[in-house]
Amino acid sequence: MEAPKFPENEKERLAAIDEYNILDTLPEQEFDNITRLASEICHTPISLITILDPERNWFKSHHGIDFNESPRDISFCGHAILHPDQMMIVADTTKDKRFADNPNVVDYNVHFYAGVPLTTPDGFPLGTLCIMDFVPRQLEEGQVETLKALANQAVNLFELRKANLLLQKNQLELASRNEELEQFAMVVSHDLKSPLSNISALIDMLKKGYTDRFDEEGKEILKYLSKSSDKLKNLIDGILEYYRSTKILTEGKGRFTLRELIEPIVELVDVNEDCEIEFPDSNEQIYLNKTSFQQILMNLLGNCIKYNDKNNVIINIGFEEDDSYYFFSVEDNGPGIDKEHQKLIFELFNNLGKTDRFNNSGNGIGLSTVKKLVEGHGGTIQVNPEFDKGTLIEFSLKK
């Protein structure tokens, strides 16, 4: 008997096996289907998908035997992987000096072997798809080609597994980085709010007690300081709100009527007599996350009012549903949004450089928070490009 040699690139081959994280995993139907088909097509009692580690010939799938590994130094597959681009066929093991006194031949009467190396796209043979029989025999050309095709399918399954593992790893890393970024933003924003509050308080003190001591230029500077302080406060609050939106998504859902959801928001956005908000015609009961929905609606209604150029602001809230989604729309009679800007308004910190009706510039956080919340509920949001009588924003929430 000749024990199989190790491939020259054994160290790299073993490293490749580790990347697939396949050794000692549970049976999987996809691999068992391959070995069953191999035995059926080639009319052999045994078929295996094997992986060779430093000491074992481990079977990811075994058809026709009730154990899942054997020593590598007596394996046929150890010889097969030495030629990763070739199929190894031993028509009669008793007449091959490598195997004539092999325990698999002497004790288990394996007299026929055929194995296709399971070679990765990088050229590393992980193991084989092999078949065995208790009598010497030959394979037909169609059986050979089918075995090769089934081996390719096994490699594809390995590659899919590797891709899924990489995806899971990347998702965990991304989640970790997002959490770190969220914590960083929260800490920075919180640490900025304390000194900013002191600055705002000092500015108020100057306004109340010392205004008459400033000339006109000083009063303008004081006014500018106050406005800048408010703008910075709004920016910090927006950042905190943006990152808090992730936590909002995890809050529980409940059943609410549309009016229960919408009326409190209308009161909060400080609607005056020059603003009219029309509710949906129906008062359906829907099941969703109340906090996140009201956060979405508050931002949208607030923008409809702040960026409206009409003396009388008119806003219409629409609602429809199907079996899978709730569909909402918020329509206003404002100046509208240029088509080339309709996607940009949902980008973080992008305010298009515009000021609202009170001559304040936005921080570009509100609508990006809305988009984050909507997508967190499996929905989409967009500006309707065909609407030309103001702005029509439509969004969906998955039921």
C-alpha cells in the first residue's frame, strides 16, 4: 500500500478549507442529493463528498455507508487530489500497487473507485466526489461527464456557503460600525449641548440686560450669534434624532385609527389659521409602529409648512392599502421641487442651500431620517415627479 503524499500547496489548501468552514458541519440535503444521484447514475452502492484535513478523510455526505470519516493515510481520495484537474478512476483496486493491500480493499472489499477532485476557483482541491463498488468495473462516457457535472455543483454549493459566510461577517462588522458611529454621534452631540446651552443663556442675558449698550453693528452681531446658536442647536438635535431613529424602529407596534395617529401630529406642527390640513377620507384602523410613523409625518408636515411660498398653506394627507403595504401621501400647494433635486433631498446633510419662509436654512437631516425610518419598515419614499401643483411625497410601510 502507498499512503497518499501531501500536495505541494498543502498549507494553502488547508487554509482554503478553513475559509469554507465546512468541516464537521451537519448533513445538508443539497449535498446528500448529489451523492444519491451519483450512485443512481453510476449504479454504485457507495458515493461520498469528501474533505481532506491533515489527518482525516471527512465525509460531508455519505451514501451507502454509516460512518462519516476515515484515516487520510488509507484514503483513495488522498491520491485523487494530487491531480486537481483530473478524474481518477481505478477499475480494479486489487491490481493497483497503491491499493492492493489497502484496508479498504482487504477488509471492506472496495474493488472499484472513481473520484473527481472538488477544486475551488483558486485551484485548491478540497476533497472529492467519489463512487465505490465491490466489484471491478468501468464507467461509460456519459457517467464520467455526469460525475464531473455533479462535482461542479458541489463546488458551487461550497462557494455559495463561503459567500454567505462572508456576507454574514460583513453584516456583523457593519452593524458593529454603525453602533460605534451611533454612540460617537450621541456622545459628541450630548457633549456639545451643554456648552451650547451656556452660550445661548449668555446671549439671552446680553439681549435682556445689555442691548441698550450696543450700537447698531453690535446689535446685528448679537442677532447673528443668537441665530447661529439656534442653528447649531437644531443641527445637534437633528443628529440625535437621526441616530435615535434606529431605536425607534425596534419599539412595539399596535393598532390605531388614522385619526389617532395624525391628529396629535397636526397639533404639534403648530398649524395656524393660514394653514389647512386635510385628513384621509376614511378612518381605517391600521397596525404599525406609532412612534416612527408620527416621526415621519411630523417631518413631512413641518417641511410642507416651512417651505411653502403661499399665503394660505394647503396640505392633503392620503391613504391607501393592499395586502402587503400601507401607502401614504403628503401633498402641498408649495413651490414644488425641481426634478433634479427630488432624490437629493433625502440625502443626509443635503439641504439644497435653501431657506424656509422664516429665512432659516435647514440642516438636511429631517428627510434623511424619514427615509431611514421608512426603509426600516420595508417601505420606500419618493417625490412624485409627475405632480406639478406643489409637492407630492409618497411613501409605503410594509404591513
